Amino acid sequence: NAGVTQTPKFRVLKTGQSMTLLCAQDMNHEYMYWYRQDPGMGLRLIHYSVGEGTTAKGEVPDGYNVSRLKKQNFLLGLESAAPSQTSVYFCASTPGLAPEGEQYFGPGTRLTVT
Amino acid sequence: QQQVKQSPQSLIVQKGGISIINCAYENTAFDYFPWYQQFPGKGPALLIAIRPDVSEKKEGRFTISFNKSAKQFSLHIMDSQPGDSATYFCAAKFEAAGNKLTFGGGTRVLVKP
């Protein structure tokens, strides 16, 4: 049981390049989330999904797109990377609607855009 | 606009001392208040959580105090240990909004031996 895994762990992009971050979970969780973490700002929600085939915008969605074609995977795409997207990205999942449902986080992807 | 404000940004405490982190929220629709602990290079992990109908919750050396009327809650780490050195995030969520978490800005805690 690997929990939540993220690929890749590190990446350096040039401005204007594109990339996709992959999140996978093996806990059969319904809900999945993408956050970015920046110093002093905590974690901010980018996009989330409440089930296979569904996605919704979070607090800071601009410049990102997501897809949830399979229940276990949640992809985050950057179509044209900008230096402002330099950050650490975390994926999380939770079983479902119950407020007590713990969000389980992956190890993060450190992205630098030059 | 930050809906959950956390202070201090950092604190240093001696081994055996008490660490106190404070959070304030604005949205009265929040119905669950977890604290997450994050070690360098790792993702956050749930430490302890409380519902707004409870004023205090204790798990081992960690205690949450909750003041609903003031819209404030705090984490107390008793008998702080060097292994507690980490970044702590308070958060809030409400069930009707996809169980989304709204995080505070984080507090970096350093426990000196």
C-alpha cells in the first residue's frame, strides 16, 4: 500500500514550456486535490475532484488544468509555465464527504520555472 | 484574502517547554478544524483535529483549544521535544464545499535540546 505517490519529484522548466504532474493513490479514495505550497502562504488549493470524470476549481486555478480519467489518478497540467508557478506541489486524497475524513498527502513535486 | 490566519510564523522553544500556535478564522460555515504537521521534504500529515462543538481536545502532548465565539483556535505542544521540530499548519473545512481545506500560513517550530 503506497498511499499517495507523485511523479516527478523535481523538475526544472523554462518559461513557456509545458508539463504534467501525475498523482496516484491506491486507497480507493473518491476525492483528490492539488495544492501549491509557497513560503508564508501555507497550502493553497489549485483544483480538486470529487470523483472520476469530475473536476472543479480551487482558490488559485489560473494557469493550470486537471483531469481525472481514472479514479486512482489525478493529473495537473501546466500549458505554458511561468516563473510565478515555481512552487512545491502537493497532491492529496480523502475517502469522501465526511468532515473527519483525513486528507492524505503525497511527498510533493518541487518545480522551478526559469 | 486569507480566511485562516496563523501566528507566529516561527518560534523557538527549549526542550521541555510549551509551544503555542494560534489561528483565527472568518467563515462561520467551517465545521472541522484539523492541524497538520510537516517535516522537511515531506507532505503534511494530520496531527489532531477538532469540531466546533468541542472546546478542547487532547491527544498525548498535543492539545487543541477552540473558542467558537472568538473564531479562534490554538495548538499547544506540551513538553516539546526536538523531534517536534517541524512546520505546523492549522486548517479549516466545511463538508458542503467538497471537503476542501483552507490552510493557515504555517508556523515553523524549532525545539532546541
